[in-house]
Amino acid sequence: MNVETKYNIKGYELKDKIILVTGANRGFGHAMTLDLAKAGANVIMLGRDLGSLEAAYDEVVCAGYQEPVLFPFDLEGATPEHYEQLQKDILDNFGHLDGLIHNAGIIGTMMPIEQYDIRLWYSTMQINVNAPFMLTQFLIPVLNKSNDARVLFLSSSVGRSARAYWGAYGVSKFAIEGLSKTLSEELEKTNIKVNSLDPGRMRTEMRRSVYPAENADNNPLPGSKSPAIVYLMSKKSKDLNGEQLTLKV
Ligand SMILES: NC(=O)c1ccc[n+]([C@@H]2O[C@H](COP(=O)([O-])OP(=O)(O)OC[C@H]3O[C@@H](n4cnc5c(N)ncnc54)[C@H](OP(=O)(O)O)[C@@H]3O)[C@@H](O)[C@H]2O)c1
């Protein structure tokens, strides 16, 4: 199902909404943080690099948007105890969670499966699949305390139709599609709506690393697509559940 990227953000349509974004320090996560905060949401910015998280925080505050909260967290090294602490911190500080956006990810490497580096395979699966699984598992009770919650898994076209040499990244996105669909069915009768989203190509570090020779200027900036994330977190999208969404420019 296609979702329009052009969405006119109304000030404060996400007022009082608590939304956690992973990989909020740069790329698409950074762009969506700005737009969510612009719409009045309290964004919990999760990322592993405190310096760039702080820089992104300053941008949000300087723009006059809703002040976010920083949550330094490494999705590769985190154990269930770290997720438990994160759950407790959100409950203690906010009492509930309205949105969980699994945006962080790594590309791994472009390589035939036959030669794929085994350590890099494990890292890619840990960050792109196992971490979203654990984060979701620990945050379902917190999302359950919201009267209208969303879980959004960032996916890719290579997670819907296989492409040679995309290796662990492609396989991880197939897994995320499976996780999204399974969870959406399990939570069907709750207030938590679960969808996956292929954002399409964007001018970010991830895209540059896969296509170093292309003219990056031809790729849309992440900020041109992030207004759609506000729509997907708003009550206007409350009937979407179990969908494989694709952003259309
Ligand atoms: N860009 C595209 O063209 C495109 C196309 C289709 C789908 N997507 C999907 O869109 C999402 C965002 O992509 P992007 O292009 O914005 O990627 P990006 O620019 O490479 O940013 C990736 C983000 O993930 C974070 N991250 C990576 N490993 C982490 C870890 N261990 N712990 C915490 N955070 C970690 C990075 O933090 P650090 O700064 O610390 O590395 C960064 O904030 C991804 O899920 C990607 O698969 C992107």
C-alpha cells in the first residue's frame, strides 16, 4: 500500500504523544525526529553516539520544536537487562509510549552469500532484527498503556523482493517484514497498530555506501519524506494494521 510523502504537518497534532525513534542522530531518523517534534511529539531519541545525538537535539530545540529526550543505547551490544532498564525509564518518566519506530540499521556488505563474512552477518542480524525484536518485546506493555499506539518497522524493497548480493541486509529486511506481520496479527485486538514501511531511496550515508558512484543530488533528502512519518503516527492512520507500506513521492 502506498503512502504519500507530502503531508501537511499541523502544529501540535502529536501533542503529548511519546514516540521512540531508533537511530535518531542522523539520516532518516534525524529527519523524522525533527518533524515529529514539530508536530508536538515528545521524541525519545535513541542512538549509540552521544555527540551526534546532542547535535540533533540542539537542532530540534533551536527550531523551537518540542524538546526531545536523549537515550544513548547501542543496539548491537544491548542485553535483555538493558532493555528492561529502558522499559523502566520510559514507564517512570512518561507512564506510557505511543509510538515505536524501528529506524536504525546497518547495510552490512554487498557480497554473495557464499562468501559473506560470518561476523558481519551476525552484527547485521543483531542490529536489524534481534534488537527490534527485543525492543518491541520489552515495550509492548508500555505501548499497551497508550489508547492509540503505533509500531513501525523500517524495511526496504530488498526485503520484499530478493536481490542478489544484498546479503544479510536483504535477509534482515525479509525478517522484519515477518516480524511486523506476525506482531500485527497477535496485537490485532489491541490499541497497537503495527506496519512496515519501505521509505524508498534517500540521500543518506547508507545509500551513499551502497552506490558511491551515483550522483547523490538525484536522491530525495530524508526531510522530504519524513512528514509521512507524522501521518503514520497520527490518528489519521489508525486503521492501518499489518500493512506493507511504501512511500511514494
Ligand atoms: N537510505 C535509503 O535509501 C533507504 C532505503 C530503503 C530503506 N532504508 C531504511 O531506512 C532506515 C534508515 O536508513 P538511513 O538511510 O537513515 O541509514 P543511515 O543514514 O545509515 O543511518 C542509520 C542509523 O542507524 C543507527 N545505528 C546503526 N547501528 C546502530 C546501533 N548498533 N545502535 C544504535 N543505532 C545504530 C546509526 O547510528 P550511528 O550514527 O551511530 O551509526 C544511524 O543513526 C534503515 O532501516 C534503512 O534500512 C533506507
